[in-house]
Amino acid sequence: MGLKIGLTGGIACGKSTVSEIFQACGAKIVDADKVVHELLLPQGILWHAYCEHFGPKILHPDLSIDRARVGAIVFSDEAQKKWLDAFCQPIVKEELKKRGEALFAAGAPLVIFDIPLLFEANWQADFDLVIVVYVDKKTQLFRLQKRNGYSFSQARSRLRAQWSLKRKCALADICIDNSGTKEEVKRKTYNIWKRVQEIGRQ
């Protein structure tokens, strides 16, 4: 099997931007958020579980999951968040594994797994390298409020639900500072792509 790389970071740090740059460079990406979205489609395995646990109040009229509503519930109730993590994480992890194995079987020398809560889920040992995308806390709060329309307290509660960026960076193999311009992060990501390709060929 080839090189398994975990890509993570804090909310609103630009991890998705870095993932898109890697993909433009030719990287094979397994996106945890997209996997969850697919599993939450009507009649999907997570859809059934969410409906049974939370009830019909989390559904849009078209029966799709109202993810904002679920987020509001779990970020205001620690017991609900614990249920969500305990139930969902094993299912998502198994699906990520399957998709990664399929890419390796097709000849990919390395695969990047884009996982927002990689450390929180304690999955870091599953990867050969972990890359963390980070910004300073002030920038992170500003970007989150602007992107999602959150109040300061709502944004802060989302940040508190995740590990601190300092803690994540201390455990990472590679860190990408995304507090600058898009051109700067593009250059940094391209240089890291060249490095991981070399590692993958070893």
C-alpha cells in the first residue's frame, strides 16, 4: 500500500483550499465531509440513524438532513455530541478506509485523507504523515463569523469543540500557515506536494 497522508486543521483555517490545491497538483483525495454528506442522503445509513435518534425536527421538507439544525443541537448538548461521535465515527472511518484502498488498488502512490476532526477522533496513528493547516485564533474567529454568519459566541463554541491549533500543530509532521494570501498558501502547498511525492517514491 502507498503513502497515507492525513490533512486536517481548525474550522475556517482554509483546509479545503489546501485540499483543492493538492488535488489540482494531481493528488488523490478522500474527503471525509463528502463521505458524511453521501451517508446522510435520504435512506443512507447515517440518515436512518439521525432520524431515529433526533426525530423529524432535523429534516427539511424534501427529507434531507438539516445539518445546521443538527449542529445547533450537538453544540449545545454535550451528551448529544458524544452520541454523534460514538455512533458516526466508526462508520465514517470504515468508508474512508474502503475508498483509500480502492485508490491504492488503482495505482495511486499516495492518498490524502481530508479529515476535519482527525485528532479529535484519535485517528492520527492511521497515517504515515499528518498535515495541519492553521491560522492565528483571531483570524480563525473572524473567518468563521464571516463565512457562516455566526455570532462571536457561536463561533467561539465551535472552536472550543475542537482541539486547539497549537495542540494539533505540535503533533503534526507538517504545518501550513494559511494566514497570508491565496498565492502564498498555493506556493507553500505546491512545495509540500513535491516533498510528499518524494517520500511516496521511497
